Amino acid sequence: MTTETNGPDPSSRLDDPDFPALTMSQAAALLGVQAAFLRSLDSSGFLQPHRSPGGHRRYSRSQLDLAARMRGLLDDGHSMASAETIAGLQDELASARADMDRLRSDVARLRLRRDDGALGR
């Protein structure tokens, strides 16, 4: 079986941080939490795991990262509501910083192009 005739290698999905590869028990074991904690994140609507055809929860690496952040905030004494707000604001800040970095890079590239044009290069 070659990837050229049958599509991409299925194991490559494991590199995708959003691929829901882990069962609830695997996710809980990796995080060092009870499955009830993951269920509570699901029931609050904060974390929405993929559902298998049989209805079982499946978690991605990015969801585990988010759950671990929530666990840390809750362990620090925040309520579920404030932890959700903090995590959401952290995500917005990270996104804004990434946008800012991208825009700075664009400005630098455009300045180089302008300067190269002004010098007749």
C-alpha cells in the first residue's frame, strides 16, 4: 500500500494537534485528572470533544493543552467561570500577539521592497 495511490498516510494525522486521537480515559491519565473533570469541562461548554460514532468522547492534543490550563487555573483557586474567562483572554492575547508579529513582518518586508525600489535595485 503506497501513499501515492491510496492517499496520505493515516498516521500523519497524529501530528495534527486538532486530531481527536485520545479517549477520555487516556486524556485523563495524561493530564493526571479524573474523567469527571473532563466531563465537567464538556458540560460547561468550555471544552467540546469530538464524539465517536458510538458517542464516546475523543480529545485532541490542543484540547488537552486547554484542559491542563484550566486545571492549573482551578488549582490556583479560580472558579470555573473566572478560569474560563482567563483562558479565553489568554487565547485572545496570544492571537493578537501573533497578528502583531505577522503585521510587523509584513511592514518590514514592504519597507525593504520600497527601499529597494527607491535605490533602483
